Amino acid sequence: MSSGRPIKCVVVGDGTVGKTCMLISYTTDSFPGEYVPTVFDNYSAPMVVDGISVSLGLWDTAGQEDYDRLRPLSYPQTDVFLICFSVASPSSFESTKIDLRDDRETLNALADQGLSPIKREQGQKLANKIRAVKYMECSALTQRGLKQVFDEAVRAVLRPEPQKRRQRKCLVM
């Protein structure tokens, strides 16, 4: 397959939510055995979506706060962002709202409440609030929904929505 149109996809979210596992699972069809924190890494995935060949450049970013100043260096010329959180980590969900890591009041309020897994409705509500193109859930371990996430990321670039939302291209996962 030819390399096709290049599309840059930057994956952001808190550390340990599974960004690297998701990318490795998607690009190699296998789940990594151990956790190694990422500072910065790139993967490439040639693919065909709706009959269009693309070369999906996947940019894995560090989620740890120590890298807050380094992470934005990967943002220029990005076609689509995947904003990730773990449904088992309410604090990672809260972080997506501010990427979003500077709102201590929100984080403290969450800590004062009982923590529970994030429901699909909560994810959808957040996607609507930040005007994301779509909300999707996937599992890097089982690969449930994994291919669909990347297909939809490519579609968000190839077939942008009408003018009012054209400037916002992100998927919340």
C-alpha cells in the first residue's frame, strides 16, 4: 500500500491512563507486558479508511506533570488530537477538562467526593462541552473499539464537520 496522505495524530492524557498501550496494541496487535513511562515517542500506521490511503503518524506524549512544558512541542501541525483518560480514574477524567492539569479546585473537589468509574454518559457530556468531534471508548488490552477510534480520528480530518466546528478536531477517549 502506498503511504497515502499524511495525518498527524497527537495522543494526550494523564500518565498511566494507557496511551502507550493503546498505540502499541493498535500498531502491533499485541498488548505490551510492562509499563514504561513515555517521554515522547512516534509510531506510524499506514491505513485505508473509507477507501482513502493515509499514513497515520501517531505521537505519544508524556502525561506526567514533569513534562507539561515539553508536551506542547509536539502540537504544531497536528491534524487531530486523541484526549485519553481511564474510565477507572476519575482524576484522569477531570484532567481532560483542562489538559488540562492546572485547576486544583476541580481536582480537590473531586478528591472530596467518592470516586467511581466514569460512565459513558459522563464522557459524552464532556465531549459535548469541549466540542470534541466524537466520544469513544476502547480497550488496549482486548482491542475492543480500538480500530474504530483511529478510523474515526482519520475521518475527523478527511471529512471535517461544517464551519462552526471545523477548528476543533479531537476525540475524547
